[in-house]
Amino acid sequence: MLTEAEYNGLWEDNFAPKFGGILIPDYDQYNIRENMFQDYLDIYRGFNSRNIRLIQPNPWYYEHPFFDNNGNLKLDKVPKIKYILIAEAAPNIQININQINQIKYIYNTNLMGGQYITAPLNAFGIIANNTIDRLLLLASKGALIIDLFPFALEYTNLRDIIINNKIDANFWQSNENPYSMNNRLHQLKNENLASEKIIGSFIAPATISINLSNFIYISYLSHHGINFDWRPIEFACVGQSRSNTPNSQRIKNGLGL
């Protein structure tokens, strides 16, 4: 989880020099998303880490969705992460529910979620009537969806600039970037949350996924003590535009399900 100083620093070092007219997305919104993400990782930890994270009740707050009142995980056993799906970033969207603004995010259990959660659910054959059960079942399969960037932006017109300036590469492999995929996946291993071998695939839009695919074939992360098998890129083009949406069949094919 990034501190506010780290979050601001990543913006100033990577995005601000190239996107000076765009305001930095709100850190508090990132912090809410990250706590929801950490709630999901608690399934793999097997315990509620909210006390360690010292989160404070605020308008988004709900009791930990994946543990019962006695603190027991709502699964028969603690799973391990086996599959990682790389998305781009959370959308900068809020939805008003009962006069409370809820951020649109795949790990927000107050919302049913959109295509970036339904496609993986369909790929793993998961059917459930509520988001909590959906996410519990997804975790039981060992699946983790993780964003490349911490900033909730509209990226459609930014991707070429991001690629040309190697911003995506920095968020993929940099040892100095605390939010790089390299560092975050090492953290999962250090916490013993993942199986010995992880199969990864992209569900980010095609422009970003194709550019980063070069790192798959040189097996960068495997050279740093982690056994990863990065499968083919997962994306589906919509019409003739450069908008992309995940496709459950392509996810199945990519992960070998």
C-alpha cells in the first residue's frame, strides 16, 4: 500500500511531466481501493489484517466481508494464488448508493462489478448472486486481478504517450518503483500467499498488453527468484476502436483452464 508521499512521488516522476494538464487523482480514493484490495488478499492470508492496516471507519466502510463474526474465513481452507490477471487501472467513477458515493472497483463488495470481474468469473465458471460470494469463489480458484497503475484515470488517449515514455515499463519492472509489478509480486511471495508457480496473463487493453508482452518472453521476473509462466495476452477488441474488454474464453485459453 502506497503512502501519500509515495503516491504523489510516482505521479510527479512519471505522469506529471507528460500530462501536466491532468490533475493527480485523489489519494483518498486510492486508499479506499487499496484497502478493498487488501481485504481480498486477506482471503489468501487467512486472517483479517484490518487492525494491522489501521483503517478508520468512514463513508465507504463496511465490516470485513470475507470473515464471519468470530473472525473465521468464509472458506473451508486458505487458498494460494495460482493465477494473476493484469488489468490497467481502476476507473475514475463513483456511484451514489443510499446517498453514499461508492467507487467503482472490482473489489468493492457493495457493487456487483463490471466486465473486468464478470469475464474472469465466467472464465472460472463461477456463478453467485452477490459480490462477496463471487470474490470468495474466485479466490478459492487461486485468481487475483491486479492493476498496473494506481491512478484512476481515463487512459484511452494517454496510452501511446505512456508507452513512448516507457512509463508502463517502469510500473512493470522497476526495483525502485514501490508499485511496480515486480515489487508487488515479490511481496506476495514474501507473504507466502502464492503457490510455487504462478500463471499470469493480461486483461489490460491491447495497446498496453502488447507492449508489455516483450517482458514476458525475456522472462524478466523469473530471473529474480520467482517462478512465473506468463501466458499469451488476453484482450478482445471492440469494433474498430482501441477500446478493449476482457473476454472469458480468451482468459480460459491464456491461463490453460
